[in-house]
Amino acid sequence: MKKLLFTCLFAALIFAANAQTTDNLKVVDSTTTFKGLSQPIENGTLIKTANFHFYEINDKVIQKAGYPAVPQITVYQDGKKYKMKIQGMEKILTVKKIQEVIESNISGYLEGNSLRDFKGYDGTTTFKLQNDQEWKQDEMTSNVFSSLFRPAVTIYLASEGYKMKIEGLNESPILVKKVR
């Protein structure tokens, strides 16, 4: 009996030492995602909440499954830092609250003076958006070919510069700069 009690007490101490606490954190957002999460959650993932707030995951995590399609999300503030608890994940993630966000759709890409249907990007692509803005890739990446009709895009200011996430592509956001 004493051995069982000791084992249970030891297990409880180990659990308490490894558990993440939210005692010193202030809840600033409690909602669900705006729409389902269709790709793995990893460093750099952009999450839009149903309250129309945007957060970028800034933590070393790769979660491919184990959370609901539209998980419950709780965002905590700890001083100037933000943490996020996603339903179905044990770890509380470090996130950055994104303040500057543009949402639009790609009308196509510019080839000379001609607007072409969106077929992907090659590292030098200039994107024409439906809100009349033009954004050009600001990094050389491998070619990504896709045939999407006016895909939705989210452009946001990250620590590296502006990033563009193209809906329907399972690619990381690309660095872009505004042309006009």
C-alpha cells in the first residue's frame, strides 16, 4: 500500500513539474478558428480567429492531427507576449498578434502589361489583387505551380517583412513587397 501511495505521489509530482500553467496569464481572446484548419500547425502558421484577430505561431511545433477541424482557441497575454491554447494540443504555443493584415483575392499575375490567370509563382512574380494593389515576391523560392481561380490571400506584416499566404496552397507564406 505504501509503495502504491509513493508511486502515485511521485507520478503526481512529475506531472505537476511538466504541466504548463496559465495562472499568471490573462485571457484576451476565447473563440474558435474563423474556418477549419486544413494543414499542420507549425512555426509560421497564420491563424484567424472567429473574432477576426490574427496570430502567427512562433513556436517549434509540428502538429499534424489530434485537434478538431474547427478547434476552440484561448489566447493569453503575459506582459507583451501572447500564448495560445488550441483544443486538442497539449502544448501552449507562443504566438505573435498580427496587427497589419490585408485580405483580398488574386486577380492574376502580371506578365509584362498583361494580366494572366493565377498559375503559381516563380520567385519574381508580381500579383495583382482584386483590391487594385500589386505585390511582388521579395525572395527567390522554388517554382510553385497551381491552377486556382482567384485564390484568397492574406498579407501581413511579420518580423521578416510582409508575408503572403495563398489559400489553397499547402506552402509556407512567401515574402512580398508592395509595388502599388
